[in-house]
Amino acid sequence: MKLAMIGFGQAGGKVVDQFLEYDRNHNSNIVRAAVAVNTAKADLLGLENIPQDQRVLIGQSRVKGHGVGADNELGAEIAEEDIDEVQGAIDNIPVHEVDAFLVVAGLGGGTGSGGAPVLAKHLKRIYTEPVYGLGILPGSDEGGIYTLNAARSFQTFVREVDNLLVFDNDAWRKTGESVEGGYNQINTEIVTRFGVLFGAGEVEAGQEVAESVVDSSEIINTLAGGGVSTVGYASENVEPKGNSGGLLSRLTGGGEDDDGLDSAHTTNRITSLVRKAALGRLTLPCEIEGAERALLVMAGPPEHLNRKGIERGRKWIEEQTGSMEVRGGDYPIRKSTQVAAVILLSGVTNVPRIKELQQVAIEAQDNLAEIRDESEEKLEGLVNDDEDELESLF
């Protein structure tokens, strides 16, 4: 699937930047164009892979390149005011070559949580291609203002995109892990999962052709209908067997294949990985029962993939979710040393984290005046401190 990716805010920019690195290392041809948008100049300077002319600094007249300080209302206002500057970068994207837009943002900070929904609404008004969101929820240890931002932004983002893919930091941060180390690992997890998902079907000349193709239309159909999505992933190391594709064995699905592999073992590995992917740590933990639609992608050396295993895995997902819209296929990667199962669950509803955020939003609404007063007092205190310091100098 060919995507135009737009990272909004610090977390969004870093994830898109890492997607470009993944694309280059795996030759997966996912990212057709990449843009980073931020109110903080330092965050844009810290990117390594997004071209300089595709890094957009907004809000210069209001925050002078210093960011919005976790104020997502200000982030939304600046995005509205400077949307033409963002559009200027998007105009450089060859939209006729992309299957969809993906707006990536951390929902805890001010710029991403405020600006990403504004941009998504703008893109949907102008373009016919689907506009998806990839929203990253803050960990509960990041502070109340970040949780409040996520609670405010989440519903708006869901409403403005065709589907919101979610990654919950709370489920992935390890106890005692440094903030920087934790986020680097989290970004790697995000890019690995979504990289395999979106990479399926992007086959270049000379590459192995999938037996059951998963192309962009399969992903688009799975994400159709809106709502919230989560992704499961599981992998296992294998020995790639030279350059032979094993296509005959994958078609027949029985006995030993022409690479000397036991197809029953291959089938069992696939079904085991499917279960681990669905019942393990999802990008957004939830009950998979009740998911409206699902897509299974099996990736790895072609001789380790077969139709029987994928079909069994697909049927098992049908039974677990109760959905009759479960698609499945393979993504052969000739030189890979892993077999991986990626499961996209779309339209999930039984999500404890979202219920928690909704409760936070309700409580915050009741205490909004108090929160604003507290923020104003802190700001006034900082101003007074600065004035006292200046007076002592003269």
C-alpha cells in the first residue's frame, strides 16, 4: 500500500522519520511521500530522513518556534490558522500515486493532539483518497495533562478520519525503562507492525509473487466503516531455504515440499503465530470478540508459507471475532529470516483504555474551570518571577 505520511507533532514526526528508514532497509516501497509538521523548530531539526523542504514549522507568529507547551487548544488554533502552509508541502506529493493518507500523531502533546484532527478534516475535504490516522496514546505515567489531551483529542480524531489505528504507550512501556529508550523501542514496534501490514502487496519486478495477494484494496476494505483499529503481531525465526520459491508445495499444501520442509509443520507454525498475534499484546489492548472486520497477513520466506495454514488461521479469526469479514493472504519476503503474522482488527469496541479516556474527558469537563484557573496562576507566577529577576539585575 502506497501512503502519503504526515507526522504532526514530535511523536508523529519521529514515527514517520523511522518509517522512511524502515522503507529503505526493507525495500518495501510504502512511503510515497513524507511530511513533518510541528510548532517546535528543535523537533524538526532532530529528524534524519524526512527531506528538509518537507518539514513545516507552523505557528511562528504566535509561539516563535518554541512549541505550544502541551496546550492542545492552541495547537488546534495554530493548525487552523496555518493550514495553507501545510497544504503547500502536501501540494508536492504526487497524490495520484498514493492509495491513502496517513496522519501520525502522539495524542498527549499539544501540537499533535490539537493539529492532527484539523489536518485530517482538511484532507478529507480536498481529496478522494482515504485519510487514516495513527494515534499514539500517552502512558499513564506521563502526567495528567497528557491524558487529558488524549481524552479530548481521541473522539475528535476518530470523527475526522476514515479509520483510527491506535498504539497505546501504556501497554508497551517497561517498568524502570528510560523515557528516551522506551520511546525508541516503542517507535520500532510501531514501524515493524504497520510496516509489514502496509508493505503487503507492494511487489516489484523480480520479487516473489504472493499466492493469495493482499493488496491496498484489501486493507482499504478492512478499514472501511470507520471506527478504531488495533494490530497484533507475532514472529518466529526460520532458516530461509535458498532461492527456491516452493510455490508448488504452497499450492498443494501436503507432504514434503520441494525444499524438504514438512508442510504440516509449516501449517502448524502459521496457525500458532496467528493465535499469538491475536491473543498477545495488541497495539491497543482490547477484547477481539466483536471486531467488525479483520485482515491476516502472513509474511516471510515463501517456502515457509502455505495456503492451508493461512486459511486455517483466517477461519480461527472468524470464530474468535464473530466477524464474517475476515480477509487473509501472504506476503513473501525471499531473504527474510522470520515468519510473521500480522492481524488488523478494525471496528473494535470493547476497549478498556478508551472507556478510561472517556471517563477522564467527562471528569475534566466538570473541572475545566479549575484546570484553567490553575494554568493561569502558574503562567502568572512565571511572569512575576521573570519580572522580579529582571528588577534584581538593574
